[in-house]
Amino acid sequence: MTQVAHYIGAIDQGTTSTRFMVFDAGGQEVARHQIEHRQILSHPGWVEHEPLEILSRVNEAIAGALGTRTDHKIIVPRTEYHCAQCLGHQGHVFKDGPRPTGLRYCNDGVALKFLPS
């Protein structure tokens, strides 16, 4: 039986940048992508951000930490996504998802560990 690695992704939304990190089952960081965003200084000591820019940076940071390739394991080709550094399989992405991106990420249950809140 093939051993499947477990990974988890985390978004770190900071004051000056958005960062997406991928961790392995042992908690070690295996991938990271960080993008700075514009700061709006409307009043001394206040920092504001444009919400749509933040959403865009989150999507860009995730895309920078994850890679894709065409998966031909079944008759119909699919797009697999994986950790950009360790190539650990995460699942597949399809172009039939909701707006605004139209993408639907199908995460493999063995790639994620869900914990009760």
C-alpha cells in the first residue's frame, strides 16, 4: 500500500503582506509564498486595505505555493494540484466552480486532516 503524506495550508494575513504556507504532518514548513499589498494610511496610526486586493493577494499566494500538472490516471485528463516545493499531492481543481474564480478544488480526504472544533 502506498504511503500518503499529510499536508495542511495556512494563510497568514499581515499588515503589509499575505503569506500562504504549507506544513507537513510533523508541523515543518515545506512551502511558502508571500506577496506584499498596498497600505492606505488614512489617519496617523491607522492602516486600511482594499478588500478585493487582499482577496487577490490570498489567491496569488496560494497559487505561488501550489503547483499543477495534468493527471492522466483516468480516461479524462484532470488538473492535479500539489505542493510547489515537495510535490506532495493535494487534490484536483476543476473549472466548474462558483464565482468569482469559477474554480472548484476537490481536496483528497487523505491529504487533509479535519479536527473537531
